[in-house]
Amino acid sequence: AIEQAPVPSSGNVTILGDITVTGSLRATALRSQALTVDGSMSVTHAVTAESLVTNKVDATVLEASTISSPSGVVHVTGRIATSDVSADNVTATSFLQNDVRQWAMIHHDDFEENAHGWSTEHISSCDGQDHHLAGHCKDVGGEVTKTYKDLPKHSHVRIQARYHFFDSWEGETAYAKIGDRFVWTDTNDVRGIEGKSVCGGDHVDSRMSVPIDVTLRHS
């Protein structure tokens, strides 16, 4: 006699209680108030849940009102599209805004405490709060320099800074360089100008906090 295995029939199965599967379970749709998977779960379409707790999620698209981690750290590999982000700290290799890659800040010097790594240790302040490098009557030899090492892989660099034209300027030129390349220049002349001295000596300070914003190819 030849016995033939029954052919699985399509339809719905309702279980009022618990079910334990030690092997594998395949279904077109699975609905449950609580689902615990000790191993792994593969879903080809979508998972919808009020709460999902897992050690790792691999997904093409993940939509959630809240993503949290017991350790306080959430690692995401790939792209994040969101209308709002609220976090104490966000670290990423890059961000996209309107499909445009945004700059990642690698170094920031505010000179509020020191001038670490610069060719001079002199810092000054006009109001006791906002500090700047060098300053009035600080001899720095005409230039201040710093070398930034161990930069991550990149194709461009962007340098942003503020320059204060303190005291007596009579047509001299200020400049910024990256390596041996001049990337920014500006001049100032206070002769014949009436105004106020806001910092340093008695000369008119007509140009304070002049912005520097330079972008160039670099690798």
C-alpha cells in the first residue's frame, strides 16, 4: 500500500492560547498579542507592532515612532529618513538633508580654555567671555599655525573661522593658508575712520568677527 501525505490546505488557524514551535513556521500573515523568537525571524513584507524588542534588526525600511536601546546607544548602518531627531548625542559618518550630503565637524577650537596644538598658547578676550587666539600686544611672529592629524577619509575640507582686525591697520593684508596654499585674504585700513575702540589699544576697531568660510578639494 502506498500512503500519500495530506496536501496542506490554505486558510486561517486560530489558536486561543500558547503555541511553541521548535522547528520552523511559515505563514502569509501572523497576528499575535505577543510573539517571542529565541532565534531569528525573516519577514519578506512587513512587521507591524506596537512594540518590538530585539537585539538586531536588518531591514530595508524601518518605521517607528520611537527607537531606544537599554544601553543608550543605537547603531544604524545605512540611511535614516526622519522628520525629527531628538538626542543627547548623534554620531554618524555623514548626514543627508534633502539628498545633499552635509559636512561632518571633525575639529573645533573655541579657545575658551586653551590653544591646544597651536603654535602659540596666547589667548585673549575683549569681554572676559568670548576668547580668541593671540590678541592685543601678543607677539606671535606674524603667523599662528596648527597641524590637524589623523583625519578620516574625505574628498574635501571646509574651514570656518572668525578674524578680528584689532587696532592699527593701515592697508596690511590678513590671510589664511592650508598647507602652502593661500585660501583667504582680506585687508583693513582705519586711517581717517571715526569710531570706537572695543578691544585692545585706542585705535578704531571697524571690522570685528569677519567670517572665513573656505572649501577646497583635499584628501
